Amino acid sequence: MSNRDNLTVEGFGEEWSRFTQAELSTNELETLFNTYFSIFPWATLPENASGFDMGCGSGRWAKLVAPRVGKLTCVDASEKALAVAQVNLTSNKNCSFAHASVDHLPWPDGTMDFGYSLGVLHHVPDTLGGLKSCTKKLKPGAPFLLYLYYRFDNRPLWFKAIWHASHFIRLAVSRCPSRLRHLICEIIAIFVYFPLARISRWAENKLNADVKNWPLSSYRNLSFYTMRTDALDRFGTQLEQRFTKLEIKRMMEQADLAEIKFSETTPYWVAVGRKVH
């Protein structure tokens, strides 16, 4: 069986066709990029390094990775998403594109100098299997950057309760017809994401409050466009899995990664490791 969920792939094709990231400012893109790549060991990559972006979506991360490396292969299981990435990366001549699922990556094992997969492998049926498929393609010592949704293992109980309640909302919304699903996610962005994010920003700036545990406070300095994108991502996706920090570390070790390092800031959890063999 293929390690992909067809409805989830279709949903992300719709998401990236709708939110191509063309409206995202350069400053905000760089801010978001740094939240993921701050722990990536750029200085250790070989000259003209070749690597891959597994689940490239709109190509927003590839846009900033490509100028730093020799060659970047952008992979996605959705043809619609890949078409958006090709448009967004037109000026990046060192990018190539592959329409493939994670279990059918189209190049030999042990040939890549680096890889990354951000916000993707928790949306496939077998997350560990997907991770192993990625790391097989790396050379020994090559870094791999991973972001998987967390199970709120570093949050208070009341925070966990709120997000567990949202899980049942997601289950219902994600099964709605496309137009209704998009409409509901827009409403969630307007009446949930935006006010909670801006209240957090006000409390931090005016009251000097510590808002790190406030729901959606991570969006306090981000645009409404990003909130709309992520609301659709969060509530419009049928297949979603979540993991603790320890579970992610164990999966990375099982996928032949070592020297594992986690980012200690949002989003949780971002980790990097190096291929052993």
C-alpha cells in the first residue's frame, strides 16, 4: 500500500492553489523560515550541496533554501501543489521538481547531502515509514530537518484540553465539501485566530504579559494571510497525527539519525539529526 492519504493530498493541493503564498511579505517569509531553520547546520554542508524538500507545497521554504545550496529537488504528492511551487520558484534555476509520494522518492539511496520535511510526515499514514524513506536517500553524515505536530507535551493541562476539543471540530470540518470547508476555515481565521493573536500581541506590548502559553499567541506578529492559510491547514486536513518530543526522537533514531537537536521555541517540534550509515 502507498504511504499516502489521497483525500489529504487532494486537500493540500486545494490549499496551496488557494494560498500560493504570493501575498506573503518577504520579511514575514524570512521570519517564518528562521523559526524552522535556525537549528539547521548550514555551515557544515559541502560546496554545491544537493538536497531535497519532501512535501514542498507552495515552495515557500525552497525559495530561501535554493540560494544557499547547489541543487534542490522539490517533491510533492500533489500535482496542484507542485504546479504552484514551479511558478513560485521560476527564478531559482537550481530547483528541480518531482511528483512523488514519500515512499517513491525518485533517486538512488545514499545520494543526498541534506534533506528536510516540514509539516508533512504527520499527514501520512505511516510517519516513521515516511521518515525512513527520506533518510535512506541521505549520505552518511548528512543533516535532515524535521517538523512534526506536537502532542502538547510541554503545555499545561488547560491548554491541552482546548486543543483536544478543537480536534473534534477538525474532524467535522475536514469532512465537509470543499466550498463549505473553506468557508468554515475562513470564519475560524476571522473570529478565532485573528482576535486571539492580536489580544496576545496587545497584552505582551502593553501589559508586558508572558503570553507563551496563550492559545494562538504564536500568530501575534504574523499576518492575517498566514492565519487564513494555517486555519485551513489545521481544520481542513483529514489525516493528522501528533507526537511527543520523546516519540519524535525515538523515530529519528529508528530512521538512522543521530546527534539529534530540538528547537526550544515555537513551532513544536522542530528537530535536526545526522544520518549515521
